[in-house]
Amino acid sequence: MRETVEVALPGRDYRIEIGTGLLAEAGALIAPHLHRRKVFIVTDETVAAAHLAALQAGLAAEGIAGPALTLPPGEGTKCWAMLERTVEWLIAEKAERDDLLVAFGGGVIGDLAGFAAAVVRRGMDFVQVPTSLLAQVDSSVGGKTGINSPLGKNLIGAFHQPKLVLADVDVLGTLSAREFRSGYGEVAKYGLLGDADFFGWLETNGPALAAGDVAARVRAVRRSCEMKAGIVARDEKERGDRALLNLGHTFGHALEAATGYSQRLLHGEGVAVGMVLAFQLSQELGLCSQEAPSRVRAHLDAMGMKKDLADIPGELPDADGLIALMGQDKKVRDGQITFILARGIGEAFVARDVDMGAVRKVLKAALADR
């Protein structure tokens, strides 16, 4: 089973291949992008244990060597120290500007390795081979690379487009239920921001998708990638429409910072909680009916996902503390926090002059329910 999505960027267009058995075909798919039969793989310990041998075998089938750097798993890896380790490894391995790096892992590895590719020898090519649902539907597409600052998420980085994305849905079978649900937060986001019919399909098919239905997984990944590719083609550097992809992220990133980028709250979980808050804020501002946030919460609940601040373990800052963390978001302009709000399911828009009193009210209510 194979689907292809094109990312149309003049002079830098690339394909997203989605389907089964792609690791075994990795050598054949990557070979046209090589100037010599060697790539440099960056991965993490969890992915390496489960899938590295399969990827290297797929490369070896085409005579391609694939030395690998294995990093610790987790959001904490998106830091200066691990970026330095990756860059110095590539230099020590004599990676050349015309060589290709393979980012083999979830969103953390994709972001970190992509950033390393952007800066080593002033830029080398890379291929994304995402192994988490979140990475397959979102972070591997669009060229955003980077690391976190102690002051905020993704504040250090570069736009650097991959040459190819290989999304093998077979590898999703090794994800924990929690990791899969975390990624599903980004899938639901696409329906909520711009495709009400897709969200309706997810309400019906989400449980089968989570249970392992391959056809449903391929369809969900393909539709998510189609939507992201279309937005990226219109607005590569996030000056307009691309900000829509941050539905739920303004709240979610603040919650991730508040929980120390730890296992207390995974990225997709923060996005899910953030999307509920965004719809509740939209309702508070009179932009959408009460039915919309209720429908979002009901679907996330049906999928067994975090949806409320009460679902996040441990202490959280008060409303003003969370707003202060939002102030470090990379989308802040002229000191104003950017929010993605909605007039209904599939009707999101960018808002840059939001009543912070309403934001405070929504957060206080959510914190009071903890």
C-alpha cells in the first residue's frame, strides 16, 4: 500500500512517500539523491533498538553504507549539547557538504538532525524517515528544524527542507499506546483547523486507526500531509497561513514549558489540551457555538487522550504564570501573543489582538477544575 504527496516548493520540491515496507525499500528510494553510496543516520536509542537494523538492511540492499549516531530519547535531547554532539560526529565521520543525513526517529530527532544538517558545512541535504505518528503527520514535513531553549520551545533553529520523506506506517506498530495517542493530537488538529469532513471521518474511524487498521492509518497520514504540504507551499516561512498549523500550540507549548519538557506531558498531549483551550477561548469570545468545544473534548475523550488541565499530573503555574510562558512563544509579534482561534470545526484563523482578560478567564476556569 503506497500513497505519495508532493510538497511544491519551487526548486526545493520533494515527495512524501506513505505506506508499508518503506524501510526495506529505503536504499532504492534514497539512492537517486546520493553522490556516493553512503549516508549518515541520526537516531535515538529506542528507535535504534526497534528499527535501525531494518533501515540499514534496506540501505545495504542498494550497496549504501549507513553509520549511525544514537542519541538518548526524549524532548530533553533537543538541546545545545546534543546538537553539538551530532555536528561534531558528522565532522569526525568526514561527512561532506554533498552527503546526505538521514533523520530516523520521531519529532525530536527530526528537528535536531535537520538543524544539524542545516549548519554542518553550511548546509547538507537530509531525508526524514519519521517513526512516530506525530512526526509522520507533522514535524517531518515543512522544513522546520531546531532545538529548545530553557526559555521556550523551538526558539533556536532554521528552515531547511528535506529532500524526501519516507513515512512507513509499519513502524507505528511498535509505539506505546500513549505515544500513538500523542501523535493523534496532531492528526485531529488538521481536521479542526481546516477540514470538517476529515474530522468527521476521524470521529468515526479514529478507534480503528488507533487499533491498528493499516488502511485507516495510511489515509490519516496522507490527508494530514496533504493539508500541511498545501499550507507550506503557500507560506513556507510562517508569515501568514502556516501559523494555522499551530492550533493548540500556543497553550500547549506553555504547558510543555511548565512541565519541564518532561514525560509529564508529551508534545501531542499538550497540543490536544491546547486545542480544547483554544476552542473554549473561541467560545468565550463569541466566535463559535458551545457545541464546537464540546465536540472536540468528546472526540479526544473517546480516543483516551488528555483534554483538560486536570489530566496533567503535578503542579502547574497559575493563569498569569501560564500567560507569561506564552509570551516566550516564537509567534509573538510586537509583544502580542498569537492565538489560533476557530469559528467552528474546520474553521480556524490567526488572531493577534486577543483580549487577554478572556484568556485569563479560560485558564482560571480550567485550573479551578484540577
